[in-house]
Amino acid sequence: MKTPLTTVSVNHHSTVNVLQITDPHLFADKTRDLLGIVTWDSFTSVINAAIGKVYDFVVITGDISQDYSVESYQHCAEALSVFDCPVFLLPGNHDELSMLERHVVADNFYHQARVQAGNWQLHMLNSTSGTRPGGEFCQQRLEMIEQRLQSGQDHHQMLLMHHNPVLSGSHWLDQHCLKDGPQFLERLSGYPQVKAILWGHIHQAFDQIQNGIRLLASPSTCVQFLPNSHDFALDTLQPGYRLLQLHTDGSIDTQVHRLEGARFIPDSAAQGY
Ligand SMILES: [Fe+2]
């Protein structure tokens, strides 16, 4: 296991290619479903669909487990073992950090690391609050992020986390956003090298630009939440993943890919999450 704040230099193309996979919500029992979707099946289906695409490394942006079990984390490691490139992980609100770091382990797995790839740096951040489903950076983490940005001023920067630092548009979800998102974004205004923020948590694709920063979120590998819904609601879109191309001039191309067909349909009677 690699300790937090490790800096990892990765081999890359002239353009840095990233595969994001997020929010698998695995159980100890591989046959268990979350709101009608068997999360092991959907997770491995997404991985199988992504294998063979162009990426230099993989980022997993939290909510690995749905039941906090050792086995769920071991299952995650098993599924991710198909990747021979570096795999970077950070925790979500459904994760127990110590279990994640203890049981999702391999020589090419790294937890909460800084990724060095050409003239890009990516920072895998912990936005969890420990007790609440919502996220929080708090003063100490905000200062740590600023220190990292100050030490990497000659690099394009991307910040990765679990929680959304801006509102998603779904009231029920936004109760659990990053509590100090406005303060976080305010601090970033002094760092024009920050090109993008990428997160999970909201189980839907999101792509906006605010103050010159690309704000991105991605589908879960299991259930999808319906965008712009005041109350809890599921979407019937299929699980998916995101690819990103980080160019040397700081520009970004990105695409969301979803599984073909309609294999993973959530329980239409589900009232909550
Ligand atoms: Fe999630």
C-alpha cells in the first residue's frame, strides 16, 4: 500500500489520457443489488467495456463499498487487477478509508496520491467528512491543496474528489455536496493553472465551465440519478465511465461512454437511497 501524499510519475502519451471509473457501491455478496442493479455485474461490465480504450492510468473517485465490508474492497481489488497501468483511488462517503487503503491493494494501486504526467499534475483528494454523507475540506485540507498548487505552479492542475463542489441541480443530492465548495472555488481563483475539477458522487454526467475551470462529474458504474430532480429519482441511462485527454496546452477533451443495450435497469419503485 502507498501512503497518502505520494507523488507518482506515470508514463504517458504526449497527450495525457485518463480513464475515470466511479461509485461502484460493491457488496460482500456479489449477487446483491442496489436499487435493482447488481453492482458487481455492472462494475465489471463497465471495466470490460473500458478495457482497450486509450488511457495512461485509471482514477477511481470513491464509493467503492455499499456495505463497508472487507469483502467489498477485496472484490474491488479483484476487478481492478485487470489493469496493468497505475490505478489511483480516493474515498467517497460510503467508504471506510482505512479499509479501502488496507484491502484495495496492488503494486500499481495508489491512494490519495499526486499524479505527475508530463506538464500535468492530478491530485486525488479526500473530501469526506467522516460522519455525514456530504463532503467538507475544512481549513487544513484547503491549506494543503493550496500548498500543492503553489509547489506545482508550472504545471496544469486537475483536482479530483468525491463530492460536488458546485450544486448539481438536484435538490435532494445537493444537500450532500461539498459543504465548503464556495470557499474552495474562491481559493482556486488565485491559481489559473487549475484547469479542471473532476468528481463522482452525483451518479450522472456533468460538464460546465466556471471561472475558466472545467467542472466534470461522471456516471456511476451502477445506478444513475436523474438530473435536475428536486426529489430522489433514478435515471434509466446505463452505467458508464469517462475518458479524458489532457493536452500539453492545458486544454481538455473528454467523453462519457455508457454500456450498450438496457441490461441494467433500476427498480422503478425505489423511493430512496
Ligand atoms: Fe455514490
